[in-house]
Amino acid sequence: MNLRDLRYLVAVADLRSFIHAADQCFISQPTLSTQIKKMEENLGVQIFERTHKKVLPTELGEQIIVSARRILLEIDTIQQIAAKAQDPLSGDFRLGAIPTLSTYIFPGLVPKIKQALPKLRLILIEEKTDILITQLREGQLDAALMTLPIQDIYLDSRKLFEDEFFLAVASDHPLAIRDKIAPQDLVQQQLLLLDEGHCLRGQALQICQINHAEDQQDVRATGLETLRQMVKAGTGITFMPQIAIHEPEEGIRYIPFEEPIPKRTIGLCWRKNSAKNVLLDLLSDFMSISHS
């Protein structure tokens, strides 16, 4: 068994397909299948269940795959340490972000980083919080922009900026005439929220519970832009983070809240044992300044 075989193993586990894994590893499907089969024979266990429609790890296979990921992550760390000694501000950097941030941060951030760090190659990933945390822990990401706090013993984080919430209402909504929104204004109001799995949904639900507002159970949106259009159409009202607001905007009003203003804390997260500390500190400073 060698590192190449471990990479084949993880590719099959990630893609659940020998064909797609072979394409990713730039080898033929029969060659990859043969290598996996040899690994199973050498270990004396079946790692994958194979059918015509899908490939699934066995219970023992899952344990082996976890160990393979850990080994590859350590090898990657060794390579990063060596590369860091040559030039810590060059090479690939895999940056993730939750969907309610990526759409509004990446377009402005990428050209600035490219100008400041021309040797750095940014690889951008958009996923929900739980997936980003898993990818960070498994070494598939170098850092991720998320809402803090993140409770994970393997990760470090740094606060970048506060993102205040506004109440988004249609221009002809009764609340549209308000200069500010007080807690009592939300009582029995029907609010539109994001679909399950978005951290912004959890934060909005907390605000709803505190202020006795009601979530529209039969209406869900997959992103902030969908929520924005639903508000304009008069379907309901919603909470909109400041980073996603573009004013002036026809058909919608964004009304600030009275103190205490609801907000979320945005931060950069990474593995505690990351070999890219110099670059992480630099990027954190850069992002903080960009949103100060």
C-alpha cells in the first residue's frame, strides 16, 4: 500500500464512483479498480460494496477511509511546511464561505487579494457551515469565512467584522414608513426565512422567538436573493444582513433596528495545526480592513 493507493481510495469514497474517481486521478477505470481490489486483498477486508448503480463503503471501509484521510492530511501538512519555507505567500489556497457571505464577499475580495498576493492561487468553495467544518478538519479547505462562534477543538478562528441585520419589507408594506424597527413591531409578523441548514436561518429564528414574530412554515428560500425577490413580490418580510444590501433599490426598503441591534459576527476559521499561519494572518488582516 502506498500514498497513491490511498488517494485512489479517498477519491472513490468521495465520488461514490470508480469511473469518476478514475477521471479525477487521471488513470483508467480498470487500473483504479484493480488497485482498490489489491488493497482489499492485502488487507483481507472488503472496503467497498459494489453494484451497477452505486459504490458504498462497508462499515470497516469507513474506518479505513478515515485513517487514509488522516494520513494524506499529514502528508499535505509536511508538503505545506516545506513549501512555506520557500515562499509562504504562494501556491494554492482553498478558501470556503457560507452562501450568505460568498455571493457578497468573493467578487470584491478576489481581485484585491490577487493584486496584493500575485503568487497566490485562490480556489473558492461555497458550502453550508457543517460541510465547511468537515472540509476544514479533513484538509480539503485551508480556511473558511463563517459566522462565529464555531465550537470545534480542531479549529481556530479570528473575528473579522460585525454584520448588522435590517428588516426588509416591500415599499408598500405598512412598516415601510418606519425609520427604525422596534421589537414590538415584529409581534405576529410573518417572516420569510432561509431553508434548513443555513446558519442565518437559526439566527433569524432566535430573533423571531425573542420578539414574538412567526416563521412562515410553508415558505422557504434557498438563498438571500430569492428572499429579496419574495419580499419585493409582497410574499412577506425578512431579515437582511447589511453585507447583502444594495441601496437605493426599487420595490424594497431596508429598515434599521433600534438598539440592541441584531447582528452576526463574521470570522475566518482554519485548522489549529495549519502550516499557513503567515498567510492566514495576512488574509485576516486584509479582510478586516476591507470591511472596517
